[in-house]
Amino acid sequence: MSDNPQLLHVATFCGKCDCGCPELFVDPTAEPLKQIVITDDFGQRIQMSHDQLADLVEQARSGALDAAALQPA
């Protein structure tokens, strides 16, 4: 989880362990091109716009990301 109190939590991906799972946040105080924040379990983060997140969601819905999700760990 992020220690930035400005971030609004949207989702946790995994959540079945206590290992610091990836999370999705909105930072309403950031510039519009950086308001979407995804953190990983290694302390890294990426920032993107709402439009970029919408594109990612649409690709996931269409099945375009299925092959990547099925790759073995």
C-alpha cells in the first residue's frame, strides 16, 4: 500500500497474501496525465492518465491481454 494520503485506493490485485500486492490508486492532486497510479509489490509505481487506463481496461475486456495473463510465472 502507498504511504501517500492523497491517493484514493481503487483495487488490489491478488490480495490473498501479505506480500504487498499490486494496487491501483487515483491521485486527484497529480497533473491529469499522471492521476492513475499503479504500485507493485517491489515498491515501484507507474503513473498514467485516465484515458490510458480506459484503453488498458478496453484491451483487457476484448481479450487482447489474455495471452500475457496466461504466461507461467
